[in-house]
Amino acid sequence: MGDAPVVILPLPQLLARPFAALVLPGCDEKRLPPVPDPVGSWSRAQRQAWGLPTRETLAAAQRAAWHNALHTPVVDLLWRSGDDGGEPLLASALVLALQLEGAACTGVDARRPRSVAAAPTPRPLPQGQALALRTLSSTAYSDLRLCPYRFFALRQLGLQAADELAGEVDKRDFGNWLHAVLQAFHEDLLRAPADDPATRVARLDGAAQAVTQKQGLGAGEFLPFAAGWPPLRDGYLHWLAQHEGAGASFRQAEQRATRPLGPVQLVGSIDRIDSVAAADAAANGPQTLLIDYKTEDVGKTRQRLRAGAQDTQLAFYAALLGDDDGLRAAYVNVGERGQTQMYEQADVLPLRDLLLAGIAHDFGRIAAGAPLPALGEGAACTHCAARGLCRKDFWDA
């Protein structure tokens, strides 16, 4: 009957509830095992001592619920032939036993097959001239370079994925923590200089403890990164001694900077700025070295330098600083295994000029109504927050 009540219950709760018909979905080998696995890692003796159900108790309860369900006048048993990963699934051993006993017959699928014509999604080609940005960061411009549609969706429309609540400290949290620790350490060292290695170790440890407390990081959740802190600390201090021995000195950290460029304002925060003695100090005076910290794999940092004009970060920061007199820029890869190395970007000023010309050109095209297509190429799509919007997996060829 169309108005017949439908009641949804787990299998053990069918006892003493008579029904005219019953549908049991999920009767496959994974979801309906004849002997369910006990929850927890306790042994059989511990379960018996504490009165917890044993494997035999669970098996008996499973079979009792199964036999009770089969007393319903009409029972339909359903199961999937494959799981979500494409692996084949067999029917439950309880179902196979019914078939061997001749107590079950194969059902008839009443559904009618139908053909659906393929309708691939065309690549989106939005226009963004009505959504002009007032400020532009390095990461935002990288989005435009990697995929114009990502820039349109995430930057111009302002769409953002909802972050899940997570208690674990991930690699990004560690990077932010390390930036804050190094800033506190160098600012303290600038106020009260100290060359003694033991004093520097104590000060860096003190900065680490202070930042950990300030950010509310518990000892347990931060333990994986805290275990690697001593070699990281020693490797950084060893590099710092060599860096200062070459004539470098810390000037400031986390420097906020802006620069107007036509209708847009370039904005960013430079991790660190040093003064470095020039080769011909009498003629040129000290040079400015801007530094960006990285905690990534060393190979990825090297790839950034090999990319040349394709890597926009150091060139973008050089544009923010606006210093034409011997400006230098480098990545400092702070390795968790005690290897801290500096990788300098050669010819950063020509790259900066190319970047500024590219930004002016790109934003001029956007203002003129040029489309912002989804490129859908390379690793940029792997973890893109806009992938569900551009429908990359459903494009036509």
C-alpha cells in the first residue's frame, strides 16, 4: 500500500516487533559478518573479567537477530557487488548459507535500464571587469598565474572553503609558529646582542616556549614538531653564525609593505630584511637582503629558483621594498633535520621589473573584459578549493 508505514531499525531491534515485510540492505561480507569483531583491543580474558561481550557472544547475538528477522513473512535481502573503491564484494556468509540450504531465491530487479546521453561541461570563461580588486598579494597573483578561474572565484568573488575544526597541529601551523619564533628571537637579539652559542641556544629556546604558550599549543598536539626542534634549532644557529660571518646583520622582521601600481595596491609581509656588506663596501655601502623562510622540502625550494620568472614571490617582495640599490632576495630553507640553507634568487631586479609589467598587463586585460578561463593543468588542480566550481572532472575534451 502507498500509505503503509515505514520503520527503519537496526537488525537487533527487530525482536518482538512484527512486520508484514522486511527489507535488509547491506547484506554483504563487510557490513553483515557472521562473527562481528569486538570493539577495542582487550584480550578474551580481559573481556571475561570485565563482563564485556566476547567474540562468541557477539556471534550468537548476530545469528539470533538474523534468524528472528527471517521469520518475517516477506524478506528482501540486498547487497552491493562492489565497494566505493571499486573492490568486488561477496554476499554475507549468512546469505550464502541460505542459498545453499535452498531457503532463498534470486529476486527480480524491477528497474528498467535507460540510456543517458553524455553532456560534458564546457570550460568556464567568466569575465571579471566588474569585480576589480583594490589590493593584490603575492599569493593572489600566483593564483592568477596558475589558473585565472581560481583567481576569479577565490579572489574576485571572495569564495572560500569552510575550514573544518581540527585539533591537530599541521605543517602550516608549524610554519607560522616558526616564523613567530624567529621573529621574537631576532628582535630580542637586536635589542641585546649576544655572540655566545650557549646564550643564543637559551634565547631561541625561550622564544620557542613563549610563542608556544602565546599560541595555546598543547604539549601533546605539538609533540611531533617539538621532537625535531633541537636539530632544527642547532642547524639554524649554525647557518646564522656563517651568515653573520659573511657580513650580514638582521634589520627587521615581518615588515608590512605596500606599493601602488595603477588601480591596484600591492600588499604583503616580508619575513625578514637583512643588511649585507657589499663586495666593494667603500663604493657601494651595505646591500639590502630580503629573506623568505621556507619549511618545505629542499627540492621544492630549488625548483622555485629554477622557475625564474614563473616564481613570483621574491620578485613580488622586491617590488614592495622598492630598493634599486643592490637589492638581493633569497629563500632560507629551515630544515627539520638540522640543515638550514639559503638559496638566493639571481637577478631579482630584472625579475621584479618583469613582474610589475606582467601585473599591469594582466589587470589591463581583465579590465578590458578578457575571459578568465579554467586551465585545469598540472599540480595546481590537485588541492584547488575552486575545483568543484569549475567542474574540471566533467569537461568536454
